[in-house]
Amino acid sequence: MRILVTGGAGFIGSYYARMCADDGHEVTVLDKLTYAGDRRNLDGVRHAFVHGDICDIQLMDEVVPGHDLVVNFAAESHVDRSIDGAAEFVRTNVLGTQTLLDACLRAATPKVVQVSTDEVYGTIATGSWTEDAPLQPRSPYAAAKAGGDLMARAYAITHGLDVSITRCGNNYGPRQYPEKIIPLFVGNLLRGRKVPLYGDGGNVRDWVHVSDHCAGIRLVAERGGPGEVYHIAGTAELTNKELTGRLLEACGKGWEMVEHVADRKGHDRRYSLDDAKLRALGYRPEVSFEQGLKATVRWYAEHRDWWGE
């Protein structure tokens, strides 16, 4: 099978590209190589690389044809950056998705997967979202991802394009860009620097190891229905304070290394996904949070050049 992975030099996309190559597929990676895209993520992965932007209509018409599957990881994804400036998020996450879907339509691509996030739902006090929950994004990043998701659904309904949508919780694992909480905290703690904890630290996130997330995407690519949404849940719901405690313990540090900072604007209090729909297709997360976090911290400790040392 020929598979195009857009945003495939990023943290999650590169892991998926690696998984596909290991499965024996012919992989093309397209990436704009912004701050979060890194060719090192693809070291050892058998692939063809295209440096480019999913908003480039001509390039998409050149690259997309001939692929049996297109999986779209290309996105601006950092909430704080979207608060400072939303334009690039709308351009990539909405216009870029639409441009890519148009190219897939013209190329008669057999299957497309749009990779998204639980943040499109906003916040939930109790229980867990099912796939039919209303989209109520509360940050520019989440709103832009919701726009891309709705565009994908519209192309499935209007044009009959076989595109499925996945939404997952917070990813973690090796090679994540160091502005994200786990590599940021580990890097700071190993350098003897304090770590910033937003507000009271009570915001709850669902943590999924990148390998489980990509296994869920692979299952949706194989068995997902057109226009359907599938949740990929993790193995641990933790407050940011609980996560901080585990990272402090893993790095051999105490709470004196924590600096409380003002809360983020519109900071969602809690995310939680019901993944029964995907489990019905056979999905089961395999990496426990304890096992995954230990291995992740060890990887960052052994790769100090990743976070600036």
C-alpha cells in the first residue's frame, strides 16, 4: 500500500510513518518543517520525503495521486501560540485541510483519515464525550481543528469522499517537541530549573501513548466508515498537579522545583473521551501510563540534545 503522511516529520506523524514503514508499506512524508517538524524524527524510517505545505494546491495535486491512503497530521497545535495569534492556525488547520481534501477528491484517493483532538469539544465536568457530542471549542487552536473536522465530514457527505476522523487525548512519548508539558518539565528538572504549573494545577487531561494513538489511527484507516468520528482514549486521567508529581518523582526532584503561574486564558478544566466505538472495532491501548512515562523520561534523559543540552 502507498501511504501519504502529511505532517509526518512531527512527533505523532513520524511515529505513524515509522509504523507504516515497519508494516511494509510504501510511505511518503510531506512536511513544511516548521518549528515542530524535525527530519531527525524520521531517522531510520524508509520513506520518500516532500518538503511542502498542504495549503499549496499545485503541490498537493502533484503529490496526492497514486496513494491508497492519506493521513493528515499537518496542523498548528500549540494552544498558547494560538492565543497569541490565530491566523496561522486557521490557515493550516482549516484551509490546509480543505486544500488537501480537494486534492484527494480529484485524485480519487480510496481512503483519508483526518487526525484531530479532544479539545474540539471544549470542557466536560463529569463523564466522557461520545462521538456525537457537540463541538464547543474554547481556544483558537481547538476552533481551527473543529473547522477542519467539519470540512472533512462535509466532504464525506457532499462528495462521497471516504474520510474518517479520529480524536485523541494528550499524547506523550519520545521525540515530542519540548514546548509540550512532559518534555518541557523533564528538560527543566534535569537542568535544575523550576517548572511552571498553571493555576491550581487541577486541570484534568487524558494521556495516551503515541504508539497506542497510532495503532488506533491504523485501525480507523482499515475499518473506519466515511464521515465517522472515532475516539482514541488513553490509559490515565490525571490533573496537571498529579502529572507534575509523577514527573518530579521520576526526575528525583521535590515540590520546591514547582513555580505556580497565572492560568492560561480559557483554560479547559477537563477532557475525557469515551472510546467504546473504536473498541468495538478491536482497539485496546497497550502501554500503561506508568510504563510509558518511565520509558519517556528515560528517553529524554538519554537525549539531552533534544531539549537544548
